[in-house]
Amino acid sequence: MTCIARTLAFAVATAAASAQGYQCQLLSNLDQHAPYSGMWGYVAPNGKEYALLGTTTGIAVIDCTNGSAPVERGYFPWASSTWREVRTYGTYAYVTTEAAAGFLVLDLTNPDAPTSLGIVGAANHGNAHNLGVDMGTGRIYVVGTNNGVAVYDAAANPANPPFIGFAAPGGTSNYFHDLTIENGIGYGAMIYTGLLRLWNVNTWPPTTLSDSLTPSAFCHNAWPTANSNITVTTDERDGSLIRFYDTTNKAAPVPISQMTMDPRTVPHNAYIIGNIAHVAWYTEGYQAVDFSDPTKPVVVASYDTWPGASGGYNGAWGCFPYLPSGNVYISDRATGLYVLKPSFTDLAIAHTPLADTTQEGAPYTVTANLTSSNAIQSATLRYKLNGGAEQSVVMQPTLVPGQFSGQIPAQNAVTQVEYHIDAVDTKAARRSPRIGENRFLVGQRVVRWSDDFEASVGWTTGGTASDWQLGQPRGRAGFSAAFGWQDPLVPTSGNTVRGNDLGGTGFNGAYANNQNSFLQSPSIPTSGRQGLRLQFRRFLSVVNADVARVLVNGTPVWTSSGALYDTEWQWMDYDVSSILNAATNAVIRFELVTDGSNAAGGWQIDDVALVTLHDAAPATSYGVGTPGTGGLVPTLAASAPAVLGTTIQLQGANLLGNSFGILALNLQDANVPALGVQVLVEPVGASLPLSPTSPGGTASWPFVVPSSTALDNVFVYAQAFGLDGGSPGGLLSASAGLRFRSCRSAP
């Protein structure tokens, strides 16, 4: 399958075939009772590990203590159904199905010879979809029944749990598709209302603490961390997402981040250990998602159990990662049990991203501090220049323990540099940043006008069926024209964005059909400013027949072509100088034109700016000057950047007053002694203009910068000399050298 989610940039070889496994080894695959459904695991008191594998016709107990050679120890036929789920409490397993009343109890006291204890609760409900066990109280919550949430007390009698009552009545609005209990809180997947429901199960009946809408409004499963502060949800919809919530405040969960493996695919079940969410993701198989930074979840291991195309409901159904061995079980609907060994690491990369710079004369040093309980094998710096091909540099250890360093070659302005760091230890790989790239500009960026939509004024919307809004993004998601789309969950800055149907109350996040609408800026004075660029952040999705456009002063700057599905905020940068160089005002316009069928998320826009980029770099000194009378060392400076077609002044100071100064200019530097000074400009072919010095010891030499663009990026070397009998050589004092470069523009 193609993965376009937040995955690491490269894989570490495993024993599994590279096409199927990423940092994950296949130990075994057992296929005896196809087709299959849900599953769970069991760890016996003696430490042996077992898989409890649901099938269409029953439930299998499989000894996986040797993960490479699983052995079926028992099979219990019961009520043929596509849906079957199982959970454990103590040495007992409890099995549900949509096709029969009550639930089946298995005795795992001797899991090598398991026994069926029969059906419990048949008089209370005619079916069940799933069940959750409160390990603290022993209560079993049977959900998805025709009569509501049925609760049984396994602590009182695990072999035949007595019925306590219904924790919630039946009906669509109370239908729990899945329920997990942790620390007295139930985390319910209300699939038909699309809600993550947090329940206080310490009351009877349980009380609702909060309801949170999930991305595709079809919440299938929810699972919290052990401390209940982070919860992951899945939506069982084509093209949907997993989402992470901050559930520290049970009354007000806060969405943190969301992701997809592929906009055609369906996440099914997710379970958390530590900072890893283990996900059965249908056609994408097993996916291990690291959320140690919950704002930037990334896939750190995977194994594809489905060889067919991405999309739909084939592949991995169930997952069980809670094994002392570190193995993970997956149930694939077609091919059964997979015993996997993912490779995880505590490898961490600490790096402070490089800032914008005007430095052109030396490479850009990238350092990173790596920590791991495993031996570090390599660190690699990968970078792109102005969006070009990726280049790489092997980072080397420094004298600081755990620190690695690499260099990006010096660049002339204006150059946009993007880079990231890949590190590998003996267990797995990690990346910094976790998603996207670090960015810095060689050159200067000057913002001439901007709007972050926090106090946004003057913008207008209109057109046919316009659904442009100003507000907080909601991270809604949907599926149309065979692809899933999503909206952003957070702005790029502040709290608000502008976009089509932001997905708030009464909206679903999808743009309207048959619209021809626009968002237009106020008239922005530019006063003939040259070289303007339009920059903004974009999160956009459109189906194939619909069109998004950007215009400046009525002239198209960009037009979408075909379907487009952003999964992250994008940096957008357009040169609009040809439109605005001769203008005194700018009007920015975003358009969306749609037909009568299918829809996606449309535009969401933030941080719009008109900027100028400049290649001017500050003049730099080099070498050492020679003092004159009074021990003063002359200085030399440029009055302004050497922009093509301008005249600048090269200004000397600390020269002997009422004397003469000599300026040496050439296109090469030097470092040779002569006439009692250190000459820092190549003497051969140098220009040597003379200028009288003022009583205060200053002098000035005009320098005419040619206007020809062929002379852009030419380095000039200069040095000032003073006629000064008080110098050590009795003739000349001298400044340090001055290196400056011709350029096209300056702020």
C-alpha cells in the first residue's frame, strides 16, 4: 500500500519482506478457519502467551508462546456471524457475536486445554457487538446489544457473571459500538451519533461527562493511555482518520492531532501502550503510531497483511499488543492470525532548528544531540535547496558525547533551505522534525503586509452558494470521489482561519456543490513596491472536477488541476512582481468553483502576506589592520548594500587627519606583507583611488555598482590605507579587509 501519512523517511531492514514490513518482523501467520473477525490475547499465570482469534463460525485459542510456531489449543464453534469480539478477565474469556443472544464464557485455567462454560445472559439481550471489561471492578460492559449496555459482575463469579442491569438503554442515540474502561472512566465509541463519549462509571447508572464529535462522525473505537490523559479514536469510514484527544479534563476533551495512512483507507481498531498506538488499519495492515509528541504522531513500525489495493474493509480487523514478549497479534479478515515483532526504540533527537541568515560565506552547521539506550549506528542530514533534489550528508560525532554534526554548504541569497535529520540505532530509526521539514532562508524576508485572520478586517466573500467562514478549524473529514479528505485541526498561528465550511455546529466541513464563490482581501496599498511575493499557508482539498484558484488584481496566479488532497498545512509562495511592480494597490482573491456532484473540504487559509525577498548580505571584514598615529587602526565600511545600478560609499575612519587615504579594490583577496602593513587585497590589477582625509580622519570613496544582471553575485574586496608617518612602518596604516557582494535588491 502507499503510505502518505506521517511516516519516517526511510526504513530499517527487518526479517520481513521490505514491501510488507517496516521496522517490524513477521514471526508467523496461522490461517485455519477463514474468514476472521475480532481478536484478543491472553497471558497465562505461568507467562505463556495465547491469541484468542474470532472467526465467522467460532473462536480459536492459539498458543503463541513460541511466536514463530503457533499451535491451536482449542476451537469453539458458535453462531455464524461476520462480527465476533472477545475480552478476558482473570483466567476467563468472554465472547460476543451479533448472531446470538448472550455471550460465551471460556475457561482458560488450562489454556492448553480450554473449555466452554456455555452462554451467559441470553435472556437479557439477543445480540452483542462488543464488550469492555473494567479490570479494576471486574464489571463486564456488553455493548451494541438490542437492549442497551448490559453489565455483568465477573468479580463475583467469573465463570457465570451475574447480571447487574443496563447501564444505558437501547436505541441509536445510546448505542455504544465499543467501550473501554480505565480509572473509573468509560471511553465510548458512539458510532451512530459520531461521538466519543466519556462516562463516569463510578455512578449507577453511569453519567455522561462529555461528548466529542470525531472527524468523520462515525466513532468506531476509543482507547486511553494508562493515565487517561490521551485518548485515540478511529472512525470506520472510507478515507477517515485516527485522532488523538487530550482527555485530562474529562468534561472537555481537546482534539490534539489526527492522521491517515492513505486517503482511501479505513482505520478500524487502536490500542495504546505507553506512547504507541497499535492500529489494525484494514488494507494497510498493522500500524504502530508514536505519539510521544501528541501534536505530531508518526508511524514507527508497520506490517501489511493485505496484498491487495488500498481502500475498503479487507485486511487487518483486530489487534492485541499487550504481551510481555513485545509481540503483537493481528487478525486479518482473509488470512487469519499474524504474530509480529515490531522494533521500537527510545532514540531521541534534540535539535534547535537553524534561523534565517544572511551569512553566505560559510557552511551552515547542523548539530543534534542523540540519546538512546541502544547503540547509535548513524545520523544523516538531508536537505533541499529551493525545493530541488534531496541531498544528504553523513553527520559525524563531535567531541561532545552523543552529539553529531553535519554541514549544509554555503549558499548565495536568496535560497530557501529545507532539512531534516535521520538517526538510526540498533533497534529502529527516528527523524527530526517528526513530520515536515525545518526551514531557513539565506537572505532577507521583509513583510510588507500581512493578515493572520485574528483581527481580520476588510475581507469580503460572495458569489454563488458561498460557504466561506472565519473561525476555528475543526478537523472534519469525509470521503468523496474514491478519496478521503480532511480539514486541519489547528491553525498555523493564533486561533482562526478562513475557509469553506469550517465544520462547526450545523456544518460538516464539506464545501457546497454548484458554487462559484470567492474570498477577497481589502485593497492593499503597495505604492509601486518592486519584487512583491504572495505567501500564505494552505490546507486544500478538491475533487477532480472542481477548481480552486488564486488571483492577484484579477490575474490568475495559481489554478488547481485535478483532484488535490492536502494532509498537512502547505507553505505557498508565488512571485507576483510582474502583476504588482506597476501597481499601487493589490487585491488578493481565493476562488472555488464546484459542480453538482461530490465534494471535499475546500480551502482553509492562514497567515497571508505580501513580502519581498532580498539577496543583500552584510559586508564582512577579514584579516587584521595596521595601526597608525596614536595606535588607532583604520576601519572601512559600506554605506549600503551594493545593489545593481546604485552608487554606494565606502567609508574610512580612524585615518590620520588632513592627510590622504587610498582605497584598494579588486575581485580577489590577498594576505601579503608590504610597506609595513598586511595587504589584504590582491595588488595586481587593483583599483587604487585616492581621497583626502578630513580633520577627524575620515574619507569616502564612491563605488558605482554596474546595472548589468550579469554582474550579480560578484564579490569585491576592499581595504583602506592611510598615509601616516606614525605607523609602525613609518608610511602607511591599514584597515582590515572588507568583503561585499553585488546584489539585486535590499530591504
